[in-house]
Amino acid sequence: MAANQLRPIERTVQRLRGEGQTTSEVAWRLRRSPGYVRRIEELSRIERPAQPSAAGASDDGGLRPIERCVLKSRQAGAGYAEIAARLRRSPTYVIQVERFATMRTQMMRA
């Protein structure tokens, strides 16, 4: 597996083991049990599906969950007061979230 897909602990364990340290030595350095280090080694060899980048490469357009919720509710015809009550926020806040989400969506398209 490519090193950029590994978690930091997995990279550290692989690096230390690659330097010739034993499982017990790595465990002592990381203040973990040898069993934990062995499990990390085994799990780091398993292929994982590629993760979408944090820059918004997923299909949600890079919007936060609350922004997606507000836009979806507005498209379904819900009013600001109704959405605000459901989210336990003020209608002014919902309007602000909708405007910001719309702006972000337009910027992503451009």
C-alpha cells in the first residue's frame, strides 16, 4: 500500500520495523503492547479504497453537512422558521447558512 494512504501510526511502525527494530522495541518506543504493534503491521498491509480529498472532490460539492441539510430542505419547500426549529437555530442563521452555501456552490462551479 502506498505510504500516503497510511495513517501516521502505521507509517511510524513501518519505518521503525524497516530500520530493523523488533516488535518489542517498537512497542516500547510507542508505549503500546507488542500485540498492538503486530495488529498495526497486519492492518497496514490491507488495501483500502481511495479516500476523496478534503478539497471537496466528493459529490457533495465540498459543503458542510448543515449546508447540505439547509439547501435540501429549502429545495423541498421548507420555510426558514421550519428549518430553524428543526436545527434549533434562528431563522436568521438559516438564511445566512443558505446564502453561504449558495455562494460556495457557485464558486465551485466557476
